[in-house]
Amino acid sequence: MVNVLSIDVEEYFHPSEVQTTVGRSRWSSLPSRVESSTKLLLDLLAAHQVKATFFVLGWIAERYPLLVRDIASQGHEIGCHSFEHQLIYDLTPNEFRSDTLAATKAIEDACGSTPKVYRAPSYSVTEESFWALEILVECGYTHDSSIYPIVHDRYGIPGFYRFAQPIHTPSGPIIEIPPATVRLSPTQVAPVGGGGYLRLLPYRYTAAGIRRINAEDEKPACIYIHPWELDPEQPQLASGVISRLRTYTGLRGMKSKLERLLSDFRFSTLGRVCPSTLIEPSGT
């Protein structure tokens, strides 16, 4: 079974947990670390001959176009992760459209290709912001990976279908690919998608989850990480016990966990694992 590996390309000061203490007005004055952490990630993927989907922040593409070009030149899929990492349900539809178009243009200018796959900051497509999928279709996107089918204090649509499916909007269809979860009971699922769950929990938790999805559900798992999660020396800017726990716990062990994942499982890009043929032709 080939699974999806996705990378959300952002700086260490972009996560929502950090933005509560570090506003956008400070971003340009903070030292950048995204190039070094992303290149480390690229080297790991090259060593294991794995291609991944890189969801790039427009803010990053505008400032570091050579980095985006390098990702694309190595054969990875380029997606969009918004422009400024703002939660979608905090935006109006017009604000979301403007942010998406700005990010799309920045990525196009950086690498010469138009992104067709999207991931919202902090999985912020919820029941409250489900309207965003129609706008993504209008902006030319064919795939989205923004809906987490779990209960969480910031994101999630509990009960949402756990695997890739076409969503039909008034403007046309889009394929939704949720991050990996395992079913615990008829009404409960647990996240194993990567990110903080991979950092905070033992490696065997994520590995067992992927194996269960592949064997019992007979589906690919969608796994995600961030370049800053491979950077244990980053400035720790988040404040509050919970925010610091979520953001910084397990940074030192993340590289070895990722190397084990790349050795133990097969991965490819979102577009290859979940092609557009999942959308039924009109009239069928």
C-alpha cells in the first residue's frame, strides 16, 4: 500500500499555537530557519527515494522562491498552504478568496507551476467554514486536505468520512483527503496523521495506526509533518503550558521517527495516491 506523505512548509513562528504570542507584524524581524529545516527534509526524502506533497505558505514562496523551486525540481508535488496561515473560520469568504489567490500567485511566481492541491492552516475547514471548498474549486483547486474527522479544540468535523472522497460543491467537485485516523469504536476515531501526534507519542503508535489502516481498511494513510518539527534548536516562542507542550515536545526525536517511517512504509504524493479519477464523470 502506498501512503500519502505531506509537508506543510512554514516557519517556526507560523503555527497557530505561536501566533497567539507572535503577531504577523513581527515575522519579518525574526530569524528565518525554514530553508535549513526544509533542505534537511529534502535530503531525507532523497536518501529514501520518496516523493511527497509540499503545501507551501505563500508568505514563504514570496520570500524564498529558490527553496520552492528546489522542492519542485526534485520531483515533489507543490501545493498551497494559504498565504499567511490564518484560520479559515476567522476569515470572510472574500478574505479567504483573496488569501488563496495571493498564495497561488506567489507559488506560481516562485516555481512556474500552478498548485492544484490545498491544505488549510491548522485544518481549519470545519462545519463553520465548509464554504471554503467551493471557493477552492473556483480558484482552480482539484484536491483539498483540510478536514480532520476528529474532536479537537481548534479543528475537526467529527463523523466526516475518513478517506479520500469527492465533495460536490455548487461550483464543481473537489477531492477531500483527510489526515490518517483509526476507528476505535462505531462512534470514536483516533488521529495518527503525524505532526504533533508523531512527536508526542511513541513511534509504534503511528506505525500501528498506518498498518491498521492499510490492512483492515485497505486504504492509504495521509501523513503530515512540518519542517520546523525537525529543528530542535528553534526559538521557543509559544507561551502557556499546553501551547508549549503541543509545539515543542518530541522535537529531538522527530528525525529518527521520520527515518523509520520512510523505511517501514511506502509513500508518494497526494496527487498520485488520490488521482482526479476519484471524481465520477458528469452524469454517472
